[in-house]
Amino acid sequence: MPRPTAAQFAYGSATVVVTTLALLLLFRTESGAGVAAVGVAALALGLLVAVRLPLPRHRVAQGAGRTATAQAAAAAARTHHALEGIGTRERVPAGRSRVR
């Protein structure tokens, strides 16, 4: 299992504190069982928030591990369709002019 990130600790802890205060103020509980239930609910919600937080993805350097041919093919695939054919040497027929 991967180690939790600082963001997961921060969001989970903040969720526990805010949820505990909100539930204690909302329900105005004074019994030990009520405070324990609020604490358990807040811890469960904090754990859920921390676990559901997306993990950072490691970026791979662009072109790493690819050959020059594969890089050229990938660059050609990213080319816009309107730019196709530019820079290629195609024979263009000469225009006909009317001589009178």
C-alpha cells in the first residue's frame, strides 16, 4: 500500500476536526456515548476523504523510451489535418494561360 501524501493527511485531519465540531454543535450531545459516536463518525468521514483523494501521478519525460521513428510517428499523428501535405514536394501542374 502506498504511503499517504501530505495532502491526504491535511484533508483527512481537517475533515475530522470540522466534522466533530459541526456534529457536536448540531446535536448538542452531552453524554459520553454521544460524543464517542460523533468521534467515530468524524474519524470514518476523515478516513474516507483521505482515501478518496487522488494520488499524484508520476510524469514520464516526453519521448522517453521511444525510438526516433516512433517519435516522428507520434509527432505526425499530432499534426492538424489542415497542415497535411505542407512541406512535401509534390508536383503542381503549371497554370494554363491564354495567349491571344
